[in-house]
Amino acid sequence: MTSFFKPYLVALLVMGVLDALWLGMLARDFYRQEMGAQMAE
């Protein structure tokens, strides 16, 4: 059962980093333009 935890944690970490990169840097201007006032400052 513990053999399932390591790949799960690695995938969770990778997806978390990719999500932070996407939301924080790559698509920031797109979301600001499209969502405008709905976004928190």
C-alpha cells in the first residue's frame, strides 16, 4: 500500500508547481483582462 503514496505525492507536487506557475505568471494578464473586477487585488 505504501508503494502508491510516493507516485501520488510526486504527481501532487508536480501539478501544484505547474498550477502555481500557470496562475501566477503565465496567464495572469489573460485572467485580469477576462475577469477584471471579479478578481481580488
